[in-house]
Amino acid sequence: MSQQSNKEDKIVLDGKVIDSSKGIFRIELTNGHVITGRLSGKMKMHKIRVMVGDIVKVEVSTYDLDRGRIIQREKLSASPKKS
């Protein structure tokens, strides 16, 4: 028997956080679907905060397309400072 890698069963999608409550986030994907998500362990370990309106990368299992894990928060581009 061969074992199947868990990495093959994941889909990475981009989305925007539209709501958050006690570590559970509602994320609107770029294709218009809304899923629930939670932070990945490394994001919790490094205390990375995710706020409403942030653009995130979500890892979704092919078995349950309604839940995901936030694996990255995109950096916002800083506006140029006026002198």
C-alpha cells in the first residue's frame, strides 16, 4: 500500500477577510464563495494578527470546500509618504 501525501489534497486560494469572531474568520474568495477559516499553527505561534479587510491565502481541502486554514496574510503596499 502506498501512502498519499496530505500536500496533494490541498488547494491554495486568495481571499479577503469579511468577519472574525473568536479565532474563526469568514473569508470571501476571489471567485465569490464565502468560507470559514482559522489560523494555521505557525501564524498562531508567531502571533500574526489578521483583521477584517486583510487579504489572505487560504489552504482548502478537496474533501471539504467550505472550511480552510489561513496560511499567509498578504502585506499591504505602503502608500508613498509626502514631504
